[in-house]
Amino acid sequence: MMEQKVREEQERRRRKELEERMSLEETREQLLKLQEKLGALQEEKHQLFLQLKKVLHEEEKRRRKEQRWENLGENLGILGNFGQFGRNLGILEIFWGEVILVNLGLIWG
């Protein structure tokens, strides 16, 4: 009877140790998977940040271009009829994204 209890107790301890080892291995595996997922999410965050940066830069370029055209329109309005006359004669040229009034020597860029 006593011997039986000792064997049962040893068997219970052995099973408990095995369960703890299995639990520890499972925890390690879960930790590795979570670390991999974290790395993937950090890379995705980095890529999304780069995309946002690019979009904001393009938007800023577009806004500056619109502002230049608005300023040009205001300045041509100041020039009055000569602005329209100059455009008709080809004095107003667009060269590499800059507006140049050749005869007046004015540059908007």
C-alpha cells in the first residue's frame, strides 16, 4: 500500500514535470511566432510611412505648382492686354516646369 502511494506520487510528479516542459516549449514557440509577427508589422509600418511621405511630397509639389500658376495669372492680370498679346506672340514660354516671360525677363519657378 505504501509502495503503491509512492509510485503514484512519483508518476504524478513525472507527469507534472512533462506538462511544465511542454508548456514551456509551447510558450517559446508562441513567443517566436509573435516576434516574427512583430517584425512583419514593423516592416509594414515602415512601408506605409514611406508611402505616406511620398504622397505628402507629391501633394506639396502639386500645391506649389498650382500656387505658381495662380501667381502667374495675377501677374499677367497686372500686365493687362500685354499679357494676352505676349501669349499670342509666343513670348510666354513654358520651359522645364518654369514659366518665363522672355521679353520682360521675369521668371516664376
